[in-house]
Amino acid sequence: MRKRMFGAAILALGLSAPFQAAAVAQPHTPANAQALWDTCQAALDSPHESHTNPDVINVHADLKGCKKKMPHYSISVTLYKENQQVAHNSGSGANKFKARVVANWPPPKGQCHKYSATATYTITADGHAHTTTLTNHSQGEICIHK
Amino acid sequence: MTHYAVFLAVTGLPTGPVSGLTALTVPAHRLAEAEARASAALAGLPEGAGWADLEPDRRRELVARVRTVPHHAADHIEHNDPAAPGSSALADCLAGLAANSSLKELAGQRRTVYFTGDRPLGDAAGAPFLAGASAVHRGAENRYPALARLAALLGTAAGPSTDGSLPEDQDLYEAFDRYTVGGP
């Protein structure tokens, strides 16, 4: 009953179907992860269709799992469509437990492609820069329908 | 130039010291859609419930639903240290938001600020982050109740998000494309 009422509420709001699909979606990703500094881990999920913005491909690069604040961090993430760079983003800051950056790309509709991503992470603490780079791939082709 | 709406929830008792500030940033052109999706996502949430009060299944359900709310970022700044001389904890948090959060990359963009609640801003009213805004409103819940509620919920979810007490699928910040959680 609750599900039916929820769906009815969405229709009443004039919201589109992707909401319902996304609302039941599970976290997408086999993420690649690697310890970086103290308990902090770098993680990169696999490129996927955005749960928030229909028809957008994105990938998330995270620093998380820290029990101590990162004195300084930077994240740089790049999204590729079959080896061609299509999106890039970066972020940096200080004194954080966790941070996430996203690379977003709205591909032409009606196309299917394989995607990959790389992200470079640096945590600087006590004068030392701890750096790693992770790579991940989409789970097969991602198709954006017309 | 893109216009953003920034929903700010202050952590701390209404008349007590400020212990943190949470920002939920939404592109202004998607504000109505964001409010509608947040309203649907939070439907049935008990009044005043914090993240730690919810059952695990409810938290998982909310994380999945909140993913659909259009946003730029979620940022939480905690403030456990004494305020800088001549400043206040809220002013420190606002400075941190501008210089050391996902909002840093929006410098130069237009923004309208919506504070949840009606806590007086005091000397923080003159903070550059507010002075540079197109408008600053208090009582966000009167205009955008669901987004105000989501900002407040993010404030209560910041501790569990960083203390290792919750699995990832119960971490509300996992629902956002960009986030930062930490100090000013």
C-alpha cells in the first residue's frame, strides 16, 4: 500500500519515471579502494548512470574511513569514454574526515559506450605527501536511451 | 553564471553555542524539483528525528531516495574549538564553508542563502559568505520545508558518517555526488 501511495504522490508531483527507478536502486559500484594514510582510504566507483540526473554518466572519487582529520587533501578525477577524456573535476581542502568529488558527462542520447575513470588522491600530513592513483571501468556498456 | 540555493542548518541548541553548520546546495533552477523530490524522499519521517534515531532499514531506504534530489553538494563543518578572537563559531563555520568545502568552487556564482530556524545570526550576519549572497533568508522551513528538513537531517548524520558506527549503505552523505565532512 505504501508503495502504491508513494507512486501516486510522485505522479501528482509530475515527477518523471527515473525517480522510481533510482529510488529502489542499490549502490552501484564495485569500488576500487586503497589505504592511503592512517585509516583513510581512497575509493573510485565504476562509471555509471547518475541516480540524480537522468542521462548523465558519472563517477565518484572518495577519501573516507579516516579516524583522524586529513590535514590537507586533494582529489582529481577524470572520466573517459573509450579512452577519450570527456569530463574532469577536482577538489581540495583541509581538516576533513571525508570528501567526495564527481566527474559528470551528459553523452549524446541513443549511444552505448564503455567508460573508464582514473583518480589521483593526495593526503599531505606531517610534511609528507601520500599519493595514489586508482582506475575503474564501467560494468559493460552504458546506454543512454533516446 | 549559475544561481545556487544554499540551505544552512546550524547544529547546537537553539540558544546554546554553535557546534556545527551543514550546507545543502541546490542549483536554483531545479529548486522546485528538488523540494518535490526531497518531500517524497522524506515522507513519513518522524518529526524531529535525527539520523541516529532511525532504524537501519529506514536509513537505507532514505539514502536510496535522497539520491534523487538534485543537488550540487552536501557539506558539514564541525566547530569544536573556541572561536577565533573577535569572531563567533557561526562566523568561523561560514568562513570555512566559503574557503574549505565543496562551495569553494562556486566562488563568483550567485547564491541565495536559506537558514533553517530563526536563530539570530549575531556578528555572523556580516560574514563575507552572507554579505556576498543575493539574499539571506531565515526560516527556510516556511518556504522549502523538505529541503530545510534534509539539511537538518544531514547535520545529525555527520557524526555517524565519520565515527565508523554505520555501514556505507546507511550513510546519508553517500547519497550525494559531492561532499565534505570535517572541521572549518
